[in-house]
Amino acid sequence: MAVDRSRLPSLGPERPFRFPEIRRATLANGVRVWTVEHRQVPLIAILALVPVGASSDPSNRPGLAAITGDMLDEGAGDRSALEVNEALGRIGAQLDLEVGHDATVLALTTLQRYLPRGLELIRDMLVRPRFEQREFDRVRDLRLNRLLQMKDMPPALADRAFTQLLYRNHPYGHLPIGSEGALRSLVIRDIGAFHRRAFAPARTTVVAVGDASHEELGAAVAAAFEGWAAEPDGTIADPDTFPDPTAPASRLAIVHRAGAAQSELRIGHVALPRKAPDYHAALVANMVLGGQFVSRINMNLREDKGYTYGARTAFEFRRAPGPFVLHASVQSDATADAIREALGEIRAIRTDRPITRSELELGRASLTRGYPRSFETADQIARGAAQLALYELPDDYFSTFIPKVLALDEADVTAAAVKHIDPARLLSVVVGDREKLLTGLKGLELGDVADVAVQ
Amino acid sequence: MNLSYTKHTLPNGLDVLIHEDHAVPIVAVNLWYHVGSKNEVPGRTGFAHLFEHLMFEGSQHYDRGYFHPLQEAGASLNGSTNADRTNYWEVVPTNALDLALWMESDRMGYLLPALTDAKFANQRDVVLNERRQNYENRPYGLAGMAIVSALYAADHPYHWLTIGAAEDIQAARIDDVRAFFQRYYHPRNASLALAGDIDAEQGLALAEQYFGEIPAGEKPDPVIVPPPQPSRQDVRMVLEDRVELPRLYLAWHSPGLFKDGDAELDLVAEVLSSGKTSRLYRALVYEQRIATEVAASQNSREAGSFFQIVATAAPGRTLAEVERAIAKEMARLIERGPTAAELERCLAQAEAHFLFRLQTVGGFGGKSDQLNAYNTFLGDPGYFARDLERYRSATPVLLRAAAETHLTPAGRVILSVVPRGRVALALPGSQPVAVS
């Protein structure tokens, strides 16, 4: 049978997909236990979420939450730092310890038969970290060295400058790793105090996903966590009470990097929180503007102009309003033109080139038809569930995602773009060679070019 | 632990591998061409990768970019080039399988009629920007080039990295694209794997339907390279870079992908640097605190691998100290081998990694990608179980022997990357190396 190449084949009927069922329970001490059966491969993913992250750093201690998280596997319970690591290795576990702006997450994937051991290790790290002085000294040195090395990494420099200029003194105004001065001034007591304040059973959600029944998963989590009796020692600010950040002092800033081979760009402003009612509409608007390969900004900057290997935009959703931001690394002699084109695209989507019907359909289709893909592995499912826990999303969130996106029309999506992306407020940060770029940047007419010193 | 499949070869020579997994209504389409930067020649380096970019710019019957219809159908898609192969993949909802096969077959059969000077010039700029972003503007980004250029002679195809030299990319011509396509992009030099929510018979029929009409082409001659002669003396080089901390690279020639000793050296790398209780991490980073990080790896490739250790000196510590500490640990490993307990831990990790790789049908490293790797390099997509057995049958004695044979104390390529203007921080006797 010859192929008809005069047109693309049409899509067949969609196959149904049952989103994983999360079964929810709460232990007497307040730990929420969520389980999902996922039986394709004999693996288990265990994830512990504590909704406390870098935004809970005291203002004079940026980096405290992150180093506390980093210290969790440096000796816990009956095991020294080396013994924790050896135990993880012996069950073939892959451990990720992540501290973001809003949360600390421990995620571990291991073989199904090691479910109890994996939980015991996660529990000890979360509940019984040792926080020993010599381990702290070493871990702090490693973080200081990391900060030192970040001075030569354009993406890290851009993220740091963008974050600081955008949020200033707001709890989101620093990267989780913090600053050199704050890290140096920390003492081990700070870590222990922060842990006692932040890590409490009533704040914790443990998600177990994998090749076992709900009952087996739930019983194993309960056995590991039911003995945890701590009360939080102090309070953690609720992100709903964070003040609005004050507007940046300038609209264009440069971090000088002599002889840079490219310019690293961040362009954005503070936007909306994860719980905003028009979350889905904002997602679709971003798909059209810069959220996928065929978006306007990537097609312009990469596929038309060849200025960059790729440009993308995203709303970084958090509990309090997170940033809308464009990321790109562009060739130096096209820096001003790339910024001009990007700003032009952002402006146009709200004014003279509104979102068309076909763009709307493309954006909605990419999001919805691709959605089941994110439920393939136990770890993906655990992380998806953790989003529901962190942002207090409804239980039927997964199964209502597709209908909610499909119900959006051009007006909804345009309204979200207009509301949440404002060209007049955009801050542009450039990491590049100041001497070579200054004339071109001044031509953008974004006011004075602020110099940002590398700390 | 197994990775089931069926294999058929179409009359035009295209291998079709199918793996059924109905857990999620998605199918992975994964296509390998047995061509990479190893097939390039000096003066035209970087070409296989530049060519890969052009595969996304449209083909004769759909000439409006490759991404649009697939992203609209809910696909994720990408491609990559390395020294030995180029791969392309889509993960699509089951109902878009026809679309993905139509698109992949159209660019295999009908790329050239849609090729234009404008597309070529645009993607050359994009690739030059990729190079700036991932190599030139990145700390230590040029070290890999210095290492392979010293390990391999100038006419050896592993002498350059897949990204190639900037001047070669600039010198590429559109006629080169045509010749390259005709030589390497045809069914006889390709392997198609479909994995996911698909019936094996139906999958084969679809593959036949979309790819069967494409002429076979001639199988390219394999790239034959003389086995590199490991030096009996260390080669010491220094590269100045925009970095804060000096970093040391040690590299040795090692057995090729799937050859005797390859899995053993992969495990040796685990013993040396996987986790805090690994030999090098524990000694250099945890106990002596002379390094901020250390990584060992067996970089397995078809025509010969290299084993590499990379360590960054802690502030105030010297690369000479770091080198001595590494040499001491290597000597200890070569003398006594790993302990049974160490090997047990590394095997547990290796087995877990085999299981982790069974979790996804597509993408880089998913099941479809693995089937194609085994088929392309060994002609045996069923190699998964034997691949695992290569690890399971390892013993402390075998690991010791592999380390002793290949990781010789004096046959190393050693690169010091130091902050600009501070060449004195390099290992003594290092010669400046020019890469850009």
C-alpha cells in the first residue's frame, strides 16, 4: 500500500488513560501518607515533602534551608555520613535531595524488595539527622566552593542577578544556595534550630509509589513514620502572607564578563502564584509565546534569526507569585537585537498579534495530548503527587487537567497573557561583555544600564 | 529482568524492532543511523551533528519544520549525535503513531528536495551558538577537546569532539549535506525501534507501509581505525581557562564498547567515584578534603574507549597533591583489587540502573533507545540480559586485572585546567595546548 504523502495522516481515536489513583491517609502524628500502585517494573519511589524551603531562610541567613537539606544525609540515626551513603548504595538507591524556594524534597528510587530499608533511610534522614560539626564544616566548604565556581558560570550569574534585582528583600530574593557571607557566618546550632522549627510530622507528606499494593505501601510508610513525635519549635511564614515585592530599580542590568563568547539573558517580572484560578490559561499562553520549540520566541530567535541555540519562556510557579522569565544564551553581536525581538514578541501577543485560533489549538493540544506521558515512571508519579501536596491542589487535579485546558478559548488565554505578562514591567539581565554591548543596549531605550557586581 | 522484542528486516534492509508495553497509551518511535562524528574527516569536523539539525527543518512532503505537527499531536521529540551514531526519537500518544512514522520516513526518503541555502545557513548559525553556549562560554568547556586531541592522532576520527571545530562548521557547504545524506541516511544504515502501546504485527505492517518504499542504499564501509598505541609515558598538558579552581583530567585508552574489560572498567569507575564510600571520593573529598569533586568514568565507544578521572582542587590545594592522592588510590586498587563488599555495592547499583532503564519506552536511554543500541552495535537487540550478565559475572579479581592492564601508572594523558595567567598551578612539565 503506497503512502499518501500529499497530506499528513490524521490522528486516530484517542485511547483512554486512567490517571493513577492516589490513596490518602494521615497518621496519628499528622504525617500525610499518599500511596499509588504502579506495577510495571519492580521498583519503588519514595518521596518526602516538607513545604519549607529557601523562602523560609531568615533574612540574615540566606542559604540556611539549603544547607540544612544538604546535611540530612550526612549522618542520620544510627549511621554516620559514610554509613548512610553505604546503605543507600547497597540497595541501589538513587537519592535526590532538593531544596527549592518553597519546599525540601527527599526522593529515592530503589528496588521493590528494599521498600522497608528505603523508608527507614528516608525517615532517619528526615527525622534523625545527626548534624555533626566535622560534617558541617566539610559540607559548608563544598558549598562555598560551589559558590566560587558559580562566578564563572554565565547561567548561574544570570539567575542570581535576576533573582536579586527582581525580588530584592522578598523571601524569594535569593537563590537557595545563599551567599558566601551568610554561609560563613552559620554555625551548626543554626542548622539544628532550623530543622526543629521546620521539619515536623504535621507538615510532612510521604508519597510511596511502586510495585506493591496500597495496603503494603501504606503499612510500610506508617511503620517507618508513626513514631515521629516532634512538635515544630517555632513558626514558618506562610507564603500567602509574603508582601508583594517592590519593583526593580531599573529595567536593564548587565553583569560584566570580559570577552564572553555569548550573552546570557534573563527577561521577566514577578507574575502569578501556582494557586491562581487562571493557571491553566497562563500555561497555554506560555506555550504560544515561548513554552515549546514551535513557540513564537524560539521560532523567531532560533529558527528565523539563528541568534541562539534555543530560547524559552516559563512561568515559574510557586506558592507566592513566582517569576515569568525568558531564558536564552545569544551570540554577543546580536544581544541587543535578541532582546528587542523578544520584547517585541512579548508586546505583540497582547496587542497587534493576539493569539490565533490555530495557536490556541496547538498550545492546548501539546499540553493535553502529551499529558499522560508524565505518568510513566514511579518517580514521575511521586513528583506529580507532591505538587498536589505542596500547592494544596484538589484530589481530582490530574483527571480534570485535560478538560480544563480544552475548555479555554482565545479570550481566556489572551486575558491571562494580558494580566500576567506586562512589557512595561520586564527586567532584562545580560551577562556579557559590557564594553562590547553597552552601545547596543543603550539603543533599546530601557533607561540606564545598571551594573551588577559579581559577589 | 528482560527486554522483550521482535525483530524483522524489511526488504530494503531496515531493521524493525518492536517492544510491547501497554501501561500508558504512548508509543516511542526511535530511529538510529549508524553514523556519527567518527565518519567525518579532518577539515569537516562537526558535520554529522550539523546534519542532524537539518533533519528537523522539513522534508519534501511536509516542508514547514519538523516540530509543529508532532508537538500538536502531543509528542515530545529530539535527536542527538555522538561519535558513533545519530538518533532521532518521538514519544507520541498511540493515536499519533502513523503521523510520527510518516514524518520519520519522509525525512529518511525525501530530505534533499526540501533543503535550501537559507535553512543551511540558519542551522549553521544555530550550531555555532550551541558550540558557544555549551563549550566556549562554559567553565572547563574546552577540556574534552584537549583530551581527545592528545589521546588520538590527528587522522584518528576520535581526535575531535562531535561538536567539531568552529572553522570546520563555518566551512561546511550545502553540497556536503547531499553527499552525506546519500551515503549514510538510508534503510540499510538504520534501525527503527517502536516501543509502547502497540501490537507487534501491526507495528511491523506500519513500518513496512511507511519505510518500505525507500530505496535500500549501500551499506557504508565500517570505519576501520588502527588501535591506538597507549603511550609508555605520561603526556602532560595545560589549558588556561576562565575558572576559579584548577582541575585535573587523567585519561587512558581502554577497551571499546562491549569488548572484554569494558564492563569491568565501568565497575572500576563505580568503585572509584560512586558515592561517598567510593575510593577516590572518600580519600580526596571526604577525608583529605583536597578536592571539591571527583568523577571516574569509562567512556565506552565502538572503536575504542577511554577511561577518565576528573578532580577539582579545593582552594589552596595543588593539582600535584590531587594527582599524588589519585595515584596512590589507583596503586592500591591495582595491587589488591576491590573488596567483595565494594563489588557487592557496585553490583547492586549497576543492577538497579538496568531496572531504572526499563521504566520508559522512549527518549534518550529508554527501552526503544536500548534496543537500537544493541542492534546497531552488536546486531543483537536481545543483548539486554547478556549485557547485565557482563556485570553480574564480574569478580574482584577481574576488576583488578582490568585496572592493572589498562590504567597503567605511566601511560596517561594528563590535562591541568588552570585559571588564566596562572600556568604555574599546572602539574610540573605540562605543555600548553591550543584548543578553541
